[in-house]
Amino acid sequence: MYEKKKPRKFTVTKKPLYKEDKSVNMTIRIDKELQKQYDLWASKTNRSRNELMNMALAYAIENIEFMDDDQQ
């Protein structure tokens, strides 16, 4: 049987003074409630919503698991 592993915490620190930019532009649509949450986190951490979303996407890539149909 498939055992779900416990996810590690998504930790956000305050923004460092300088970070080299290696980004590309991309457009996505998100739920309004997600935007509100990212706005709140952005104000608490001095980071932009964009930075926080990038951190969340990187976290998802590191922690994603795919299940076959027979594992559901």
C-alpha cells in the first residue's frame, strides 16, 4: 500500500540584500485567495509575491510524488 510521507515545512526567511537575476517572464492565473495569502506573506518577509511563488514551485519540484493508477 502507498504510504504518504510527511512533507517538510516550507520555510521563508527575510529577503537578502542582493540576488543575481536568472529569471524568465511567464504568465499564470491563480485563485484570488492564493493571491491574498501571497500578499500577506510578502508583507511579512519583505519578499515579492513572485519570489514566494518561485520558492513554492521549487519546493513542489523537490517534494512531488507521482502515483500510478493502481496506487490510488
